[in-house]
Amino acid sequence: MLGIAQPLQAKLLISGVNSELKPFDPCPLKVTLSPQGEYLTTGLCPSVPVGMDRVLTLQWYVVAPKTQKQIVIAEATGSAGLKTAMNKTLQIDFDPSKAPSLKPKTKAAPTETAAEKDRFNCDRSGQFGPDDTPCDSLKPVTQTPGADKDNCSNLEELCKDTLFKATDDTDCN
């Protein structure tokens, strides 16, 4: 069980566009703690049309206390075959024990872009100054050459309660 200070939130991102050629709005989901100490994510997304396959991204995040920025903690991406869906209500299960490809991503791979790395480690380039962390600032992050100054993921820092503190973490335990 995570002992986290910020409430964990979730949303479902849905690929495609609606009839007005706009992207679908993210669907807010509910995150609850079970009696067994596991986080459960549930919810209804009422306006997803059937008739084509969709890519669904389940994203967990916390909201930065000062700026209200959404900081990605983890995400899992899967597909939903909705071409032949007949029911108005479909249950989609993001259970990685049933489909290992649905295991949530919490860190960017070394070969991924700087922007992707920053999504999963918002302060990897270091702090702006005392009490000024990129995770809770609207200032743009500038990449610095060399090794990352902070190598702990947003999830690891959330669990350590350092995500919104101006510290460069290199010990992720």
C-alpha cells in the first residue's frame, strides 16, 4: 500500500475524434483503496461511440499543490475492439495479470525523448532553486547536458513524499 500525501486520481484517454472533429475529452475515473490495501480504478465513460477500434490510455496522476498541474504517476495503454460492440455498456479490464502488455508504465526508457522522460520524472533536470521544483512550477524545464540530476520517477518520489519538494533524488528506495 502506498502511503501518499497527495490523492491519487485517474482518467481514461480515448483515441479518435468525435462527430465535431475534436478529440474526446478524458473520462474522469475514481481511485479507491480496497480493504486489502490495493488501489482500484473504476468509472463510466458514457460518450465513447462504437463502430471502430479505440486506443485507451488509463492514466494515474496527482495534482500539484500550488499550480494544480497534473503530474503523471503511471499509465497503461491498451486497445478496445469496439467495431462490433452490441451492448451499450462494455466492461474493459486493465488487468496486467491477464494481459502483461497492460502493466502500467512508471518510467521512460533510456531511448525515449526528453519530453517523455520528463512526463515520468518531472524534476530529472534538477531544481529551479530553493523551494522551487519543476513538478510544481509553470516555468519551462530546460535540459542540461550530462547525467540526470534526479533519477527517481514521479511514482517513487510520491511514495517518498519528495515529489513536490525541491530535492534532487538519486536514492529511489
